[in-house]
Amino acid sequence: MAQSMLLYWSSGSPPCWRVMIALEEKQLQGYKHKHLSFDKNEHKCEEVKALNPRVQVPTFKHGDIVVNESFAACLYLESAFKSQGTRLIPDDPAEQALVYQRMFETNNLQQKMYDVAFYEWYVPEGERHESALKRNKESLIAELKLWDGYLEEMGKGSYLAGKNFTMADVVCFPVIVFFPRLHCPPERCPRLMEYYKMLKDRPSIKASWPPHWLEKPEGQDMLKNL
Amino acid sequence: MAQSMLLYWSSGSPPCWRVMIALEEKQLQGYKHKHLSFDKNEHKCEEVKALNPRVQVPTFKHGDIVVNESFAACLYLESAFKSQGTRLIPDDPAEQALVYQRMFETNNLQQKMYDVAFYEWYVPEGERHESALKRNKESLIAELKLWDGYLEEMGKGSYLAGKNFTMADVVCFPVIVFFPRLHCPPERCPRLMEYYKMLKDRPSIKASWPPHWLEKPEGQDMLKNL
């Protein structure tokens, strides 16, 4: 089955990584894939363009089915391989609601992290403002506090949506990992840092760890002054 | 069943509206609800705060289950009431993949619409730049072209993910409606305008139409110069 899958991806991209974790968790190792370099702009290639009008990664194909949005690909994989590998969305209504809730809250954490760590990348030089970056930092600090509180409330050893690893972890871990990597002061989110340590060696995560991070384990310090 | 549901919402908010359309489609009329005014900052009230640490609407409760992110609430309702009312996520894998794909692409359309229509609302006066607004407009125009192309490709009378009304329409319609309302030139997205006309009188949509838009059918012209 995995042989009829093709993933175009780039190293270190949270949306790509979450699809890769989902593939691992659903025991779909052996899927075909093509690693494209962001730095060389390889993700803007004709192959991707042919499958994805947004010309971005991840671009994912399973047989004739193309599903490129990372959340969409993850939900599709869980639905198509429900009984295979890790069950990522529980049946119990209350558990399921919490998984969905944390999954979609991830967009807030991701955007707020980008708005600080990659501010200079996203905002052209003449349009940058100290006041905006300051506001972004405050917003990210508040967001981290929220997530740390969620983990605190659920107790030691919890995953993001309870006692089991779920789709909430699949989609959020590749964002959380940026905090230790980009030197976020650990006191900003001590529970998230414990969570990070608990998950970083999980087989699905280790198997899909960004290769350029393995070569260069130390990231830049964009979150040092948070 | 609907009697054990409680929705806090504000008029005209796309995230609130999509939960309301889902409730209508799933035949859950009769749910309890509380309309909070954005203008009066009512959505920052203690009742909402008690259920939603982000203190925002929608805030949604079903029995003891709280699920506030709009996409999460919509997926939860479909899952909990799968065989009731309209089936919003099809079983067929290819159809399902397309529904998920368009659902999550909606975030792009929504963000890009906000970045133009509400630029002055989001960006403090001293941080505004003509160059940024121009870039936002170009990005929105390209986004609209993409969606118009999706509808063009699927043919006249199609919904966003094919021949049936699905969750893609539930989550995206409340964003699309802003284009005619805020005077977007119809030639920017002729297929989306046809789609809008086809859907605006659908019972679930009509029943949940923002009350302050009924009082004031003409919106401001923030998208006039797109």
C-alpha cells in the first residue's frame, strides 16, 4: 500500500514533518518520497506544480488521490488506515473532541512562533517595527503559557490530549520542537520541554527527524530573547 | 440532544457561522445559544472565560464536552451525529480527501481576506505600509483565482468539493460571503459569485445568516479596490 504513495517534502518544515509522523504511526513505511531543498528553491519544481497549484510542500499523492494540506493528509491517512498502526483519533466523543481541539489550536502556536522566530524572514526590511515584534513576542509568551497549562493540568507523562499519543501530538510536535531548537528559555514553557523530551525519541518521530538537523543539531537562537 | 448544547457566538464571525451551519445541517436546531456583541466586547465575558481560556467565540459546549475551535467543533458534530441530517464528510476515500483538502485550504482564503479587508483593524497606524497592503492584495487576488479555478474545473452547479454539499462548504461559505458583501469586484471571482448565489438561500445558511447583516444588508466597501 505504501508503495503507491509519494510525498514531496522539505527538511524541517512542520507541515511536512507532521505528514511523515502520521505515515510512520500508521505503519506506512516504504512510501516513495522526494526531498526538496528550500534553500535551493527545489520545492517550486514542475513535479510539485503538476500536483499542487499552491506549489508548496508537503505535496502528497496516494494512488490517484492528491491531498496536500498537512492537516488534510493526516486526517485522510487516519481515516483510510483506521485499524492499522496507532489509532490517532479515538472513538470516545470526549476524547475525540479534545484531540480535535488541540489539533486546531496548533495553528495558533505555529503562527505565533513563526511571527517571532521568522519575523525578519517574513517582513521586508523597510516594514519592520520594534513595536510589532514586541507585540508578537508577548502574544507568543501568552500562547506558550496556555499550552504549558494544558500539560500541567493533565499531569506528568501526559500527551497533548491525554494519556495516549494522538493526532494532536502528530500535528503539534513539529511546532513544539522549534522552541528548544531555537533556544527558547526553558522557563517559558517547562511542561512543554518535558513533553519534548518524552517524545523526541519516539520511533515515528526519530525516523522522520529533519536530516539537516541531524547534521547540525544546534539551531539558530531566534527565540533566545523570548 | 440539541438542548444539551450551548453556543456563544457573535454575528458575522466566520468561525462562529460555520459551527452554526454545521448545527443546522446536522438537524440540531433548538440548541441553546447566547449572542455576544463584538462592538461591546461582550465576547470577553466571564461565562466565555470559564469555558475557553482563549476567551473568544465560538465557545461551544455539548453536555460536559467543550470544543471551541471552529474546525474542531464542526468535525466533532459530524462524528457525533454521523447518520443525522446532511452527511458532511463522505466515506469514499477520494471524495473525502477532496473535502479535507478544501476545508484546510479555507484557512488561506480567510487569512488573505482578513489581511486586506481588515488591514487597518489589525495593523496599528504607525506600522502600516502601502507596500504591505499592495502585497496582501496581490496575494488575495491570486488566492481568489485559485478557488475560482477549482469551481470552473468542477463545472456549473458544483459545490466546493464536488456534486454534494459537504464540510468544505460549511467551513468556507462564511468566508466567501465577505467578497460580495465588502464589494469585491465580481470579475475577480465570477465562479465564486455564482457559487455564493447558489448557496445563500440554502436553509442552513439562511437560518444562521448574521442578524446584523439582515438589519444592514449593505456592507462596507473594503474590497472595492481589489
